[in-house]
Amino acid sequence: MTAAPTPIPAETEGQAPILLSTSDPVFAMVLTAALAPEFRLIRVEVDGILDAARNAPDSMLLLDLDDMEISAAVRLVTKWTLVTRGPILLTGTRAVEGDLALEPLLLCGAAGLLQKPQGRSSAGLCASGGSSYVERLRQAAAAIPSSHPA
């Protein structure tokens, strides 16, 4: 049985959504609040990512690697690049620049890495280090080229 396609709300004022795939509901909730109202964060289950990309082709994917096998992430990133030109930003506690285990993800299409602050706890986003994480995510999202007029 396949999951129903993820409904993507219509873009407002030329703004494409940020699709977030994470197993951490608190992380999703904190990021949604931190990015509003400038950016819309839409949580998408892993098995619905490609449908979401088809429904919102200008979106950026923020892929949380914390509970994902690297080989599964590589397959997903590769398929994403076949469906859309939207960028993929990898995040997680293990998403560290220079980590050779993440190199296949970058080679098959991921745009960059953003390490989660203060370990596995999503509460770290509310601390002082979390604000720099959110600011870097805002900068990455603002750089998304959009086909919608502003």
C-alpha cells in the first residue's frame, strides 16, 4: 500500500517551501516556528519526498540524516536530482564537513551540510548556538532560485 501524496500548499509571494524530512517532531516544530513567517517549512515523510518534489519543484529539501542509513540517503538524493532541480541540504548531528562517509551524498547532488547544534536534542535549537543554525538555514533558503515572481 502506498502513502497518499503529500499535499503542498500553494506558494505565497513567490516563496517555495522548505521540505523537511526528519524523524524528530520536536525538531520540525522548533524549526517551523523559527523560520516563520519568512519561510514555510513542510514536514514530509521519507517515502513521500519524491511526490512532494513533483508538487513543489522549486522547493529545497532539508534531509535529517540522524536516523537514516547513508546508503538510503544516497538513493534518495540521486532520485531527487532526477525529479527536480531543488537543492538538498543535509543536516544532523553527524553531518560534519569533511566526513568521508558523507562524500557520496555530496557527489550525487546534495548542496551542502548543516550540523545540528548541541547534539541530538532538538532543544539545542532554542539555545544560543541554535540561532546560528537557523540563520544559516535562512540564508540557504533565501538563495533558492524561484520560478515564481516575487
